[in-house]
Amino acid sequence: MTSTHEEVGYLPPSKPVEHTPISAASGVEEVIRMLEGRWKLVILFHLFGGKLLRFSDLERAIPAISQKMLIQQLRQMEADGIVTRLVHHQVPPKVEYGLTDWGQSLCPSLDALLKWAAARPGS
Amino acid sequence: MTSTHEEVGYLPPSKPVEHTPISAASGVEEVIRMLEGRWKLVILFHLFGGKLLRFSDLERAIPAISQKMLIQQLRQMEADGIVTRLVHHQVPPKVEYGLTDWGQSLCPSLDALLKWAAARPGS
DNA sequence: CAGCATCCCGGTGGATACTG
DNA sequence: CAGTATCCACCGGGATGCTG
């Protein structure tokens, strides 16, 4: 694919839109809002499979993330109904994070994304 | 904030991980890198369906985006092999953007994301 | 028309220190 | 252990003006 300046052998703009992506754009914004941020997807992938992870587990699993970001993203996803927060009040505090059913249902879609990335031409 | 403190009636962590999301984490970063940014997905959704849109078409379709962001995101996706850039050298310049086959193959996955968002409990 | 260059602001997110 | 609080650097991204 030589990016610029090919002589154009393209033809008919007579192709009708079969997908109306524009109308979908509204939902797109919502998805972006809920999943954007450097860490949301990374966290989600660590939670898939119904696992319950403690705050410190996640910190260890994602060494590059700061506490501030970890808690912030977790809280946002909790507010969005994607992750659950389970507090055990005991002397050394223990909090476990997991996925709601709805959050877990995101797994296939994200997996598809992964497969897509893996299928990149010129591997 | 008492959003918390359920007494924990959670049971068996006997659920074996059936998905090994951690190993997937590597690919996740890649996906994020390619799709992140305020506008990438929005642009993509306007390009799905095999449509070729001119720069000005996209500007009109996404009024909130600035020229700078539009061209920047398009270029990045072009570099990633997601979008194509078709230059017609004629007196009033004309450039059309579309999707590569690989880029087009992202459509089902993103659609799944949309459906997921639409299925949010408490609609 | 389709961009590039420049300036600049605000928010995102990192580092660090402190608390229940 | 699981956060909260603060400070601050950086850069994503908007506005404007100019060019081929």
C-alpha cells in the first residue's frame, strides 16, 4: 500500500449506504466514554473469566499503573455497571473486584478485537 | 460514601480461568494504541460500509472535530493499515478516505460493542 | 479543497506522601 | 491493605492563520 498519489481507478460513488453508521454514532460516543482511558481495557482483560481480584492483585498484575489511575478507572467502571466492588470488612481490609454480568458479556467482543489485531496483514 | 459494604455471600473461587486473559494483555496494548483517541472510532463508523469519503465529507459528518484532529487520526490509522488514502490529483484537490480490507473487518467487532452498550441493564 | 504550522489551554495521569 | 490528597508535567486537542 503506497500511501499517497495513486492514479485512481475507483469508480461509482453509486454505492448506497447499507449500514447507517451515522445513526450508530450516538452509541459510539457512549462506548468510548465507558471504555476510553489508557487502562480500562487492560483492567477488564485481567478480570475476565469471573475472577475476583484484590486491589493489590491488580496492582501486581499491571505494574505500570499508578494507584490513582487504578482506583479511578475501577470506580468509573463500577459507576457504569461494568465492575463490582466487594468489600470484606476485616482487620486487614480486603476488597475484591470482579465483573457484573453485563461486564462479563463484553468479553466476546473484546476477544474479537484481539483476534482482529492479531490478523493484521504484514503480521 | 456508603456505596459499599455488602457482607459478602460470595462463594466458590473454584472457578478455573477458562480464558487466560493475562496472556492476551500484550495484544490489548496494541489494540488500545491503534484505536484510542477521542475520534478514531467515530471516524471508523462513518467509513464502514465500504464508503469513500472526502476530507470535507468527514468534516461535515463530524462537526465537532477539528481539522487537525481529523487529519491526525486519519494519518495514524493509515499508518496502521486501517484506512486508505486515495489522492486524485486534479485542480481542486480531492482526497478520499476509505477502509482497507482489514479495517473493514473491524466492523462486526465494533458493532458487537454497540450492541453491548445498548444492552446495558437499567437501559 | 486539503492540508500544515503555530500557539495555547485544560485535563489526564504520574509521583509522592499521608490515613483508616 | 486499600485507598485519599496534592502537586505538577506533559500532551491531547482546539483555534487560528497560511499554503499548494
